[in-house]
Amino acid sequence: MYQDDIDWYCDSCDAHLNRQDGFTTTTGSWECTRCGSINNVTEDYILSEEEAEEIYREECPK
């Protein structure tokens, strides 16, 4: 799958999901071990570099 090529972060607490024990994208979802939130980890949720930069600019305007 693509789990090694993509950095996945929890939608609720921003934990780096790839570093969580047992992390996998094969089921299409992952429960964050930090907060328990269910995250969609499918190809549909992979942001382009431009989309990620736009989100960062909105969150960190300086």
C-alpha cells in the first residue's frame, strides 16, 4: 500500500499515525492510539502538496 510514502496525521489530535504501533492503511481506517479518533486512511484523503500548503497557511498565517 502507500503507508510508507505518505505521512498520516490524526484529524482530531494531529498525532503522527505512521509512528503508532501496528499502523496500517490496509483496512482504510485507523483508530488513533492517542485520542481514539477513527481516521480515514485511504487514497481519497491524500492531499496534494498545494492543498497541504494552503491548510498550513490558514492555520499559521505568519
